[in-house]
Amino acid sequence: MKLVWIMEDLRIIEAKESHKEILQRLLELYQYDLSVVTDDDVDQFGLYGYSYLDCYWVEEKRYPYLFLFREAFAGFALVNKVNWLPENDGAHSIAEFFVLKKYRRQGVGTVAAQCVINRFPGKWEIRILRENQSAIQFWRQVITKLASGRFLERIPDPHLWRGTVFSFKNRSVKSSFPKEFAE
Ligand SMILES: CC(C)(COP(=O)(O)OP(=O)(O)OC[C@H]1O[C@@H](n2cnc3c(N)ncnc32)[C@H](O)[C@@H]1OP(=O)(O)O)[C@@H](O)C(=O)NCCC(=O)NCCS
């Protein structure tokens, strides 16, 4: 099904602690989806689990976001400042990023990624596992637009990261997307 949508259909909110359980469930879907890439198994309770979830409301410099499409949950992004490449020290990073299947290939991920990244001017590092080729293609096109083609795409030593690392500087001050981050 192809959705015909306008920007106002998509809303991105900061996930509050009261959204934690929703995010936890969406993370399960995300990890299930990525298990063909990560080779992860569920635990004895049938869950993947996500050890860092609580940190998003406890530690500074961690930012959880939810995407809502016409008020239905459509995905999420977790942003932090954990970097792998020494030259990206202090950069923001996408820890996890997910669009539910129904909403894919219709630009939802691109708009959400642009909005989230535009919250934070300055250096960015985005890492994608080698096996996740579709995500590599997704991020390459997002970053090409955002950084006007000025970015570095590297495959570092596999001991450092087993995949692709994008590094770029976001020069935007704030996205003009009308309803983003509204409560
Ligand atoms: C990667 C993901 C976020 C993309 O979300 P999306 O809403 O489908 O992305 P968009 O519709 O904005 O895609 C924009 C462009 O990215 C590229 N792209 C997106 N998904 C792709 C895929 N599966 N294969 C190849 N290219 C893809 C295409 O160039 C696409 O443009 P097109 O549809 O006109 O060809 C989504 O597929 C997802 O959540 N995947 C599982 C989780 C994941 O891998 N997250 C990233 C971890 S770093």
C-alpha cells in the first residue's frame, strides 16, 4: 500500500519516561527485524531486551524520539554521543533508528532522520553494520541531502566497527518542519 501523505501527517516527539514501555516494544520489533543482520536470539522470555533503554532518561546526552504517522506509532530514533572513530569525538550519533514496515519506502524515514539530525548542529557519526545494506543506502541518501554531499563514508578496521561509518557536519540550525517535536 502506498501512502499519500503530507508533512503534517508525521509528528516527531521526544519520548518521555511515560513512553518507555512503548519504546521497549518497538525496540523488540526493531531487533527482530535486524536479527537477520545481527544474528541475535531472543532470551528465555522470548525477548531481545535493550540494556541501554533506561539510560535515555537518566544520563545526559541521550535523546529518545518517537515518530507518529497520523497519530499511530510509526518508528523511533535513539540519539547519543557514543562514537567509534577518534576524529568524531563529541559528535552526535544515531544509536538506533526504525520505521515500521507499513510506512517504509515512502519517505517517512528520510523526513524523520532529517528532523532528528537537524535538532543538533555540528558533527555527526552514523554507523551501520556491513550486512545491513538497505540501511547503508538509506543513510547515504539522507546524509547526501543533509550535508550537501560533504560527508565521509568509511569502512574502518573491522576491529573498530564491522561496517560503514558516515561522518559529516550538520550546518542547519533547526528544521523548519512545522509540527516536529510538538507535544
Ligand atoms: C532503513 C529504514 C529506516 C528506512 O526507512 P524508510 O522510511 O523506508 O526510508 P525512506 O522511504 O525515507 O527511503 C529513502 C531512500 O532510502 C533508500 N532505501 C530505503 N530503504 C531501502 C531498502 N530497503 N533498500 C534499498 N534502498 C533503500 C532508497 O534510496 C529510498 O528511496 P526510494 O524509496 O525512492 O528508492 C527502514 O527500512 C528500517 O527501519 N529498517 C530496519 C531498521 C534499520 O535497518 N535501521 C537502521 C539502523 S542504522
